[in-house]
Amino acid sequence: MKQLFKYLRINRAFEFPGHIDELMERMDFLLSNHKRFRTTELGNRTYKIAAKFSLGTLHFTGGFGMPINVQMSIDEMSSSSPTVNVKSKIRVEHYFMIFVFGFMLTINTVTGNQPWYLPLYSLGLFIICHFWFHMVYRVQENELINKLKGQLKLIEKSESNRR
């Protein structure tokens, strides 16, 4: 189960090649009305970065839907090169699809007069839909992280350099 949750979330670490004060100045710019991001400070050097436009989730500023977003935290290991951690949460659509599949499976079990292949069909549909939506969300979350990486001039840490 832990591996599944790891698969459904993003956890990337970056290094800022400068002083912490310079990084905080760049974050102040993002907190002001930036054209690509909506940034909210959550406190204690933790931020929520949301895309202002997302085609995959049909979200735009002032519109409906849940935007693609990530949570960013700044860890000051040393003032000369702070570490920036970027994480995503499991999207609510994953839970919704599990609920729908469970509901369909329960209805098939209770009624009992459906053909034997209907639960297999719904399981296959569930798997295809889950991976399709997961791929769409993951591409958009990674694109948001890449834009953030470019805006803040971050350098990605390799797996071996992470704590």
C-alpha cells in the first residue's frame, strides 16, 4: 500500500544555487500577482503553488474545477544553498474512481443476475480510466514543477543526494 501511495504522489527535491534571501525575494515575486501561478503562503516557509490554467482539469482563473497544484517547502540546510522540496497530494479523483468502482461491484454482487464478465469489464474500465487520468494529472503537475523550477532557477537533486 505504501508503494501505491508513493506512485500516486510526487516528491522531488531541488537546490537553490544562491543565498536564502535571494530565494525569498523570488518567492515574494511569486506571491504577488504572477501570470502563471497562484501562490499561497501556508506558513513556516511552506507554499501552495497552483496553475492558473489547466486544460486537463478544465480549470482557469475564476472558473470551476480543482486546479493542478503542488506544495513547496523551503528547508534551510545552510544559508548559501537552501533545499526546496516539492510534493503533490493524491487527487480527489482517485478516491472518486475507487468509490464508483466499489459501487458498481456492489450493485453487480447484490443483483446477481448480470453476466459473469460484467465485473471484469468494470474492473478493466476502472484500471484504464485510473491510469489515463493519473497520466494526465502527472504530466500537468510535472509541467507546473518545471515552470516553478525555471522561475526560481532551481537545480534538481539526484536520488543519491537526497536525505
